[in-house]
Amino acid sequence: MRVKERDMKSYRVALIEREFPFLNKIFDRLRPQDVDDIKIRRGDSSLLAQKPQESSYSWSGGGYHDYTMYCAVWREGNEFKWTWVKNAVSSARGNGSNYEEDADPVGAQLFGLGLNPEYIVECVQNDTDANGNGRLSRSWTVYKMPGFDLAAYHAAQIDEAATTLKAEIAAACAEK
């Protein structure tokens, strides 16, 4: 007898919740069973180069709220701790008001916070089409960070910034 796809998702979600118990806590109301897809990946430098983003538009007839957010998760003793890194935000309203705020990539924010997380959870929501022909979709990717040399990543970023700064200083000193 074949297990239905819906039942398989229930089993998968139960196993994911057991392996990553913090997933039930990082969101106030959203639970793993409410997410369309959950993937497990190994973290790398391309993940740390990603910029968290949030975009929304609202008007009297509706609106949308899309995002790609990142949550850093680590352990203190037997307890999981987490923090959301800051999002770049772009927001507009039907009355013409706009708001924008930039954010650094994930790796730069972790460096600034002094964090070396065990996991990074990427949470994506796309509801741009939810008011039209589409539907709201959510996905999570749990990136496992053990084994990734975050210190070496930060050292490479510092070296790159130092090279750029040295070139700027040289150019400024050469100006007449």
C-alpha cells in the first residue's frame, strides 16, 4: 500500500521537528507543517554573501509581503538560541508613500554580531501573486554550518576590504 504524499509530508515534518527542534520556536505562529517545502543543505560562502530582503506593497484592495530572511541558530549548553539578521526593506503603499532601508549580507552581519552559528535558517515567503491567480508559498532551508570555517571566510573578507581601502588611500594620496 502506497502512503499518500500528504502523509509522507507529515512524517517528514515530524522527523525535521525532531532533528531541528528550534524550528518550532523561531516563528511565533508559523510552524513547519505550514511550510510548503523544507530543505536541508550545508552552509557555504555563497550563503553568507546573500542579502536578506523584504518587500511589501499595500493598497485598499490588498497587497503582498515577500521576504527572504535569515535566522542564525546556536547552542548555549543544551539550549538553542537564535537571532534574525537585519533585512533590506522596500515598502510602498497605494497612497504613494515609500520606505527603503539597506542591510549587509548575512556573513557581514554575523561578523558584526560576533556569531558563529551552528545553523542558518533561510525563510522565504512569496505572496506577490496571492491576491491574483497565484497563491502564497513558503519554503525554509536549514543550512548546517559545522565544518564551515567561518573565521577563514571573515579573514578573506577583511583582506578584500583592506586591499580596497589601501587602493583608495593610495589614490587619495596621489591626487594633487
